[in-house]
Amino acid sequence: MSALELFSPAGLAPFCAFLAAAVLALVPSWRVGAWINVAASCLCFLAACWLPWLVGTGGPLLLVDRLAAHLALLTAFVAMTTSWFSLSYVNAEIAAQRIDRRRLRLYHAMYQLFVGGMLLALLSNNLGLTWVAIETATIAAALLVGLGRTSAAMEASWKLFIICGVGIVLALFGTALLYLAALPAVGPGLPAMNWSTIIPAAGRCNGPLLNLGFVFLLIGYATTAGLVPLHAWMADTYAEGPTPASAVLAGSMLNVALLVILRLRGIMAANATAIDPGPPIMALGLLSLLLAAFSLWRQRDVKRFFAFSTIGQSGVVAFAFGLGGPAAIFAGVLHMTLHTLIHASVFQCVGRAARLKGGQTFADIGGLIAAHRMFGLTLAAGIVALAALPPFGLFASEFLIVADTLRRAPLASIPLGIGLVAGAWALIMRLQSLCLGTPTPDRRSPPNTLAPDALALAPVWLQLAIVLLLGLAMPGPVVAWFTAIAGAAR
């Protein structure tokens, strides 16, 4: 009977994505498939919009709490806006003869399978189902990245599959250990695999087994979250994969793993015999932020540059979750939300710029405002938002994290501040070369394949408008929503 949960209202969003993947695998026309992909993504988003009203429901397989509903809604929204961008992307890649039309069936099917896997992992109440869903999303992402069939794309695909696959195997072993640790508290069977029963009974779990399980789960899921030193797959994946896949990967895939790490932190913190989970999570976060901030200065490829920016933002969220407490988790969830929207916007802009210029290095792309004013200003706004400058919302989330760090762990604020400043400085310097100055020539701009700026940039404007709104004046209900998430997750 529990399997029927997957067809309940709580499971409607991932079910729609999986159903669309099956349908798209059978549709021979790439044009029809592209529109089915958009329609399915919109349907998934509408189904996800119902989740806040289902908070507190679920069973052995699905759990709809505020955090899961929030991240599922965010993931479905990014997937929907990226599917709109995907229409012009596919047209342009076919016109440039960079994608074989016969492989577009795989592209659209894997896109929906990837989204469905992430949504199922976010809404899963069962540790085993979470693992299966993340593995499904990883395999689908690997197939998406290798779509171009170039040697670089295939290498990036295999790197993603192997490195994240090793992390997933470690997470599987950690899941088994967590099950064994929960047996004394909740008994055998599904209850010992469910977040909803393990978290309340965490204080009675076996401490030594819990410690060992925590180590394997943290290493395993930190790989998927792109945390240093387990980040080696990210730069190649983002640089060589299709831009829509990079836009979704840039935040949503990392959020799934960070959600698991946050839930795991709650279990460990509630057990008096377990190690303190905060310091190792904070250490991974700080290491990721610092390495990413200084690596930004060495990048010549635009998509690799923003891939390292993603690593840094994931590190900031991990640091906030490791710090713990309502204020830090509030800021961490807010930061996770904002950087997901910003990175999706930036990657869509970068993908469009790479098509226009015929390359994706900083030498290929420059002076966009002079040549394409509307498009260049939009990318500039995205970079300013990513650098956490006001009035965009990332400034508020980073300010909250730094303020709470100064209050509770003042020594940690030194490397945190260095990483944030170095990363922001690198972004502003690259803003000057990408958007200002003398424009580089357009090498590819066929008018019949590139949508007008106003239409192509509509999803980006929508995402950046949300980021701007949350930076200028966060509405009261939104504050209450984030506060409730932080109170439940601490």
C-alpha cells in the first residue's frame, strides 16, 4: 500500500516528470518533444505549487515538510524556466550542427528524468528511496552532459558518473549504518529507514554506529553537493554539458544533497553520545568557499568560472548549516534559494552569449552591453547579484551568516570573510570584461534560431526579479515561511 503514496497529491510533481520522461522517450519528433518538455515542466511546477498546502502529510515513502516543499517548489520553478530557454537553445544548436537531431529524444527524456529524480529525493521520507532518486538523477545528468559526443563532453560525463557514483556508493553504506543505528530506537522495518521516525528518536539511537554512518553519509552526499575536496566533477560538467543542464545542475542538484546533510545534522545533534556534526560540515563549507574564491581568478572559460562560483555558494550554505541554530539555518536556506535562482539566470545568459560569439572563453565573450544592450545589462545584473552586492537578496543572506558567525564563532568569521570578499572581487573584475569595454565580434547569430532578447530573457528577468524583491523588502509571509523552516530544521 505504501507504494501508492507515489501516486498521491504529494507525489504528483515527480510522477509528472517520470511520466513525461517515458512519453518523451517514445516521441520521434524533436520539435514535438521540445514542446512536451516545456508542458511537462509547467505541469510539474503547478503540482509543486500545491505542496505548501500539503505540509504535514506523507507516509513511509514521502514526507512533505516545509523544507522539502520549499526546495521542491524551487527546483520545479527552475526546471520550468530553463525548459523555456531550452527551446531556443535546441534550435540554435541544431542550426549550428552541434547536436544530432536523433539524440534530442534522449536530451528531453533525460531532462525530465533528472528533474523527477531530484523532486523525488527532496520529497522522500525513506533513506533508501532518497538514495535511489539521487542515483537516478546522477545517471540522467551524466547522459545529458555527454549529449554532444565530443571527447571533452564524454570525459566530463564519465567524470560525473564515476566521482558521484563513488560518493553514492559511500552514501549507500552510510545508509545501512544509519539503519542499524536506528534499530534500538524504532525497531526493524521501514520505520528505521524513515526520516520522520529517526529524527524524533535520534537520542536513543546507537551512538558509535551513528558516528560511523555520519562519516560515510557526509562524504557521500558532499560529493553530490560539490563540496571540496569532492568537487572535481563540477567544472568539467558545467563547461561541457548543454547549457540548460548546467542551469539546473548549478543549484538544484546541490540542494538535494545539502538537504540530506541538514537532516543528518539534526539527527546527530539530538544524540548525546554522537560527535558534534557542526565542525566537520563547517570545515567542508569553508574549504569549498576559499578554494572556489581563489580558483575564480585562474579561470579562462566562462562556464568553468561560474562552476567554481557554484562551489563557493554551496560552501556558504554548508557552513551555515554546520553552524546551526535558527538564524544560521534561516540564512542558509535563503542563500540556497537565491543562489539557485541567480546561477540558473547566469548560465542561461552565458549559454546565449556563447552561441552568439561562437565560444565560451573570456577572450571570446566581451563588451556585451555595447553590442547587445538588453542582454548585456541582464548578465551584468546577474553577476552583481551573485557577488552579493545590494540591493539583491544574496547580500542579506550573507550578512545574516556573517553576523551569526561573529556572535557564535568569531574566529571562523576570518576565513569566511576572506572567501566572500575574494569571490565577490573576482566576480566584479570579470563583470568588467564580460559586459563592459569593446565588444568581441558575433560569429554566430542566425536570426531564425535566436529568439528576440525580450522573449529569450523573460525567464531570467523573472528569476532575478524574485532575487531583487527578496533583497529590497521580504514580505511578511515569506519571512514567516523561512522562520518556520529554520525552527523545524535546527
